[in-house]
Amino acid sequence: MPEITSPAIRWNGETLSLLDQRLLPGQTHWLTLHDAASVADAIRDMVVRGAPAIGIAAAYGVVLAARRLGDGASAATLEDAFSVLAASRPTAVNLFWALNRMRQEAAALTGGPLITALEHCACDIHTSDQAMNQRLADFGVPLLPDGGCIYTHCNTGALATGGHGTALGVIRSAWAAGRITGVYAGETRPWLQGSRLTSWELMQDRIPVTLVVDSAAGHLMQQGRVQAVIVGADRITANGDTANKIGTYSLAVLARHHGLPFIVAAPLSTIDPGLASGAAIDIEERPGDEVRGVHGHIIAPADVRVANPAFDVTPAALISAIVTERGVIHSPDADKMAAHLSDKAQA
Ligand code: MRU
């Protein structure tokens, strides 16, 4: 296989390298990983994050496990690797989608042919993600108000995906088409994906970005400085309910109050038709120290009780449109989601 690289993920045929997103934008440091357990640690510890990127990394984690097993690689001997990777983070369904695809590859083969098939599959998951995001962005651009300024949350860019990005991909394409005037990026406490990653990505592309604290969103909307909100997703259920970074739900409520479009951009791999509604989504609870401190600097009493849900669920009723690489679902509900996922829609 040729080397496969994207802004945060590199596969060279033997090892997986991940850009350590915990250190951005201050340091650009790549970690090289050799086994599935280290990939699972990297996902859990936020070296790599963002739903599609987690799925890509996990797929390569399975390849690393298979390479270690060599002639002994089989669906049965890979089971430990699948389990350790699946236990890394619970909310983003792309992780489980990617592992399921890899599991299907592993079903009928063993040894060398299995390793080759798994590597092909992981590389395909990686490279096709960027192409899907480009298609998704083409569908998403017309949803943004012409001449508008757009609010986004967390990081949904090239760092969170195989390239271009989901919500940030729509923003990139909209800027290139001259459709939008600029972007507000919410800083996204506690991991600061908005300030550390989104503002960094947008500045590299020379897209005008203004960084704000998360609690500024309502004020900006009230003042007419935002014309639409666009975010990514970690899991979209059969009825269109959407889990995304904590704070997304509040933005959707605010957007509805101010009559602004609230758009979700995500690949089909983020849709989980197996869950009826957002109430069934497993919301990751992360360590309290992520809230008590910032980069090792203590900002709260050491023993204060903390709740740190990493995601929240936005009900479909608050979503103006979900955009995927297949098109747009306006005012999503269970019927429209099912129609979007059906074979007929694909044809
Ligand atoms: O905790 P993170 O940084 O993995 O959360 C990421 C998000 O919530 C993103 O908005 C989502 O994964 C979409 S990324 C294209």
C-alpha cells in the first residue's frame, strides 16, 4: 500500500502516526503507534479526536494488531484488539462503524491475506472520508445564508476527519465560493477544540475567524452578528436526534429562539439507525480534572465535585437540516431519515 496521509493521521504500511492534538497549536508533535492498545489509549486520551478521525485510527489499530499476530491472525485472535478499541470512547458511532467494517473483512480470512484485506479496508476508510466530506460540503454550501457570518462549535475540520472536514468543510467550501463573510468559533470548554484547533485551521486557510467564549453565542445572535449555526455530529439516531460536543444543544435552542438555521453536517457513517432516539445514546463522562484545570494549571478547588459530560443531544425538532454526502434532510424526522438511508436514495 502507498503511504496514506491526512493532516492528523499517517499510515506508512507498518505504523500509524497521529498528530498529538492535545499540544496544538503550540507544538506540532507526531506520535508513532505500533499496536492496538496504544491506538485505544490515543483515542481515549484525545491525541486523536473527532468522530471520523477516531474511526480511521481504530481501523488502523486493527491492522496493527493483525500484523503483530502474523500467520495467526484471524477473526478469533483479533477479538481482544476489537474489544480494547471499542472500549476507548463510547459516543461517536463512527468508531463502531469502522470496527464493524473491519470485522466483516476479518470474517472469512486468516494470516497474510487477512492482513492485506484489513489494510485495504482501513486505507479505504481513511481516503474515502475526505472525498465524502467534499461531496457533503457541496450539498451544505447552499444551506448557509448568502453573505452571512457563521457560528460553529468544537472542531470538525481536517484534524477531526480524513480531510476537509464536515461542518468546517462546508464552511471552507462556502468561503471559497464567496458565500460567507466570516466565522465565529466558540472556544469549546473544557478541551478547547474551538480555540486550539478550529481557529488554527481557519487561520491557516485565511478564513476570517473570531474566537469567542462559549457563553457569548446568545449575545452575538441577539445583536444580529450571526446568521446561521453549523456543527458536526458524533451520533445521529433514527429520528434525527444528534449527539455532538457539549454545548451544541444550547446553541440549537438559541438558534431557534433567534430564528436562525441550525445545521448538522456529518457523513452517513455518523448515522446510527439502530438507536430510535437520542435518549439511547451513551454520553461519555470524562474525568473531573479536565474541568478543574487547564493544561495542568488548577482553576478550581482541588476537591470540588465536577460533572463533565463530553456530549449532549440536540432533538431533531431543533435541527433545520442534516447534510450528508448523499444530500440534505430538511427538518429531519424518522421518516425522512429512513428515506435518506434507503437503497432508493443511494441509486
Ligand atoms: O471530544 P471530541 O473532540 O472528539 O468531540 C468532537 C466533536 O464533538 C465533533 O463535533 C464531532 O466529532 C464531529 S467531527 C467531524
